[in-house]
Amino acid sequence: MVHDSESKVYETFTIIADKIYSIGGSEAISNFSINVKVFDKPTGTWLEPVVLGTKPVARNGYSSFLIDNERALILLKESSHDNSIWFLEVDTPFVKQKRKQLGAEVVAWSKGLLGHGSKPIVISGPSGVGKGTLIAKLMKEFPSTFGFSVSHTTRAPREHELNGVHYHFTERSKMEKDIQDGKFLESALVHGNLYGTSIEAVEAVSDVGKRCILDIDVQGARSVRASPLEATFIFVRPPSFEELEKRLRARGTEAEEQIQKRLTNARAELEQAESNGLFDHLLINDELESCYQNLKKLLALDETDREPSQPSMKSFMVPFSHSTSKADKKVIIHCGINGMSASSSSTKLILDWALLKGGAPGRTRGLNLYTTNL
């Protein structure tokens, strides 16, 4: 069902089991966020779901239809090249997890990306091990490949730390509410302060076509591992506990009490990282440059085996006039030209989702798009 910018009501209805999902809005303007309501047939009531993820903005209409019992596909008409394909998840593992956690009806938005892309990278390690330095080197050498997911924290910034660059520094009450509302992928109380990774922070990196790096502790890594987010997990450990203590003290940024807290937590993290199979790879940061070269090898960043970059979506834009049909896990988009109906055009775009991967939290990958002339 297609809704154009001239219409006064933008709305589609998707039926899954005993629920009807109303997707759209009622503003007679060409730019609005798409809202979602849920009608529960057994009770005969409308529900306002908790909506996770960044909502798409429709400028000139959209198409919406169900592709399976877990999600609906939304095609934004005449949208920008990187904003055309979206999925509304209504019963995916992530949505089920959040529905149970929040005790409420939940839906989640996920942007569709062409190609398989690359998994986010979770890098963990005790305080003072040097993981921040390794990440900085990686992003300096490969600025167009990697993007850093900026975590939130309730602790005060240290000298030279910038809000939005090193952390999103926030008030405890606000962060606690956002955690309760399901806006965080993971969160933990560490050294008396809250730390966490918001879903929005991970999506922001994916949206610019980069591979997301998450710098989080072992507790946070465990939460991410338990979530539907597909990621590569790397733990950086020191050559010895004594060397770790030496590095922590050399920073000169914390009182003795805080140092002792970090050392206590470090012992626990080192034990957990090596005993439960949480991490895919363990790196020993004995000598920085050597450790960095090993990290690049793990990420297939050597000269002979570079990881493929995310395919560009610049060539894709849902045309001015179009109709869609669904068959064999493909969307057939019948293209039209300004002033012509979609049926009079001989060009078709095929959007294939047979290899769909990922989804909220983050982005839905594995889409293939090609053109056919009939």
C-alpha cells in the first residue's frame, strides 16, 4: 500500500497473528516521523508500543508490507541514497527480549544496508591495559573503515576529556530512565558510576557506512553477547598483573582508593575472560606495536587480505512513482518516471532479502539490489 505526500493520511496496516500494526502518520506535510500503533484483537484495544531505534522520516510517501512474521519492510519514496530501506521489527529475538524486560509491547526500527557489511567489534580489557590506545591507532590508520561507539557514563570527565568524543557524560537520573526505557544495548555499574552503550550510538556508526567499535568492560560484553547483536569479541590482557598495576599508577589520574577498586575488578575480569568462552580472541598487550599488528591481523587488515567495505547505496533511490510486489523473498519495484505510471515503465528494481542478517539493535544487512529490464 503506497501513500503519497498529497494524501492527508499516511498509514498502512500489517496483520501478524492477533495484532494489527498501524504504521504511518496523519500530517498533511512532506516530512514527518513514521509512528506505530498496535491493535490487540483479543482485547479490542489500541496499544502505544515502546519504539526502539531511530525512526525513519518519510518525505514523499512510502510503501509497507510484511516479509515474514517478525518484520515489515518499509520503502521510503524519493528518499536520500542512504535512507531508503527500513525494517520495522515486531517479533524478532531482540523485540521479544525487550518485551519481556520492559513488560510492555515493543517494536524496533532497523535501517537496511546493501551487502553483508562487517560485524561490530567489541574490545574489552581491564583499566590501564591500553585498549583505548589500540583503538585510537586503529581509527587513525583506517579512518574510513572504523567508527567508535561513544559510551555514556555518569562519572565526571577527566582532564582533556570531551563530551561526545570520549564519553557522553550524563546525569544519573536521565541515564537510569533511558536504561529502563530500553534505549541501551548494555549498561553496568562500575566503580560506583553507570556506564553503557546506547542503541543509538551503535546505529550512528553504521549509518555512515563504518564498522562499529565498542570499548566496554567484561560485564558489558556479556550483555552484548546475550543480545541479538552480531559482533566479534576481543579481550586485551596485560602481560602480568604487576605490569597492569604499574600502568594504572603511571596515569596519575586517580586516588589510591580508585586504583584499588580497579585492580580488584581487573582480577575478576581476567579470570572471567579466560574461563567462559565469552571472547573470540585474546590479545596480550606486552609491547604496543606488536599487539597492534596482531589486532590488525585478527581483523583481516593486512595488505593481502583486507576486509571488504560496505557497498555503496548511492545508486539506489526509490523512484518518483512505483508499485511493489513480493515473491520468493524478493521485492519487485515497478519503476515509473515523473508524469508516467509505474505500470507503463519497463524498468524494474529487484530487492532480494534471501540472505538477510542482523537487525535491531544495529542495522539489517545482507540485502541485494539489482535492475532488470523486461
